[in-house]
Amino acid sequence: MATRRRAREIVLQLLYEADLNDWRDAAASRRFIRSRLQGRNLLTTFATELLEGTMAHRDEIDQELKRLSTNWALGRMPVTDRNVLRLGAYEILYSKTPGQVAISEALTLARRYGGENSPRFINGVLDRLFKKTASDKKTVASE
């Protein structure tokens, strides 16, 4: 299975690892991604951009997630949920992925790797982020 969904799964693995341990260096991460995606260049590039972008913007993403995840401290969330949220938020805020696609893909990851309540929780947080982002863009456009 060499698809963008598979690329996101690999990125989620690396984000999970980085959350619990020191982050691998970029070259080791690229080698891991390339080996898991069987050398497919476009998917390797996509996954690498997702990983590096999410890690580069992690502090800003975490601040947004803290504001939007009412009654939940980021550190108390399950590690998988926290990193699915980070990946989805990165795609909504910084990538060219349409927001609804980013949410849908995050929900697929949550169903597959998260707990029973993960999809509902992740959908709520990312939907609020998407609506806030869309609202902010409308405000800027009208100024």
C-alpha cells in the first residue's frame, strides 16, 4: 500500500516516536520514510514535508490545540491522539491539503490507531481549527 494515507501513517509513527524520545535526525527519518514507501519519490517527498513541517511548527500547533481542546491538557492526551491532532493541524494550517481532506485523513488514522473515543474527539478539535482558520482567512480577505 503506497498511498498518501500510508505516508501519513509513517509520519504518525515518527511523530509518536519523537514525542516519547529524542527526534531522529532528518537524514535517518528520510531513510525510514523511503524504506517504508519502497522508494516512491513523490510519496517520500510528501511524507518528509509532512514530518518536517509538523516538527518545525509543533510549538505553534500545540498552542492552537491547547486553545481548542477544551478541558484537555495536551500532555494528558493519549500520545496517538496528540500526534494525529498535530499532523491534522499542520495540514490545515500550513499545507496545501484541503481542510476537509486533512480532517478525514486524521479521522482514518484515529479510527485505526486511537481509542474508542479518539475519532469523535479529534473531529471536534480539528473541525474547530478548520472553522477558525476559514473565518480568519475571510476576515483578512475583507480588510
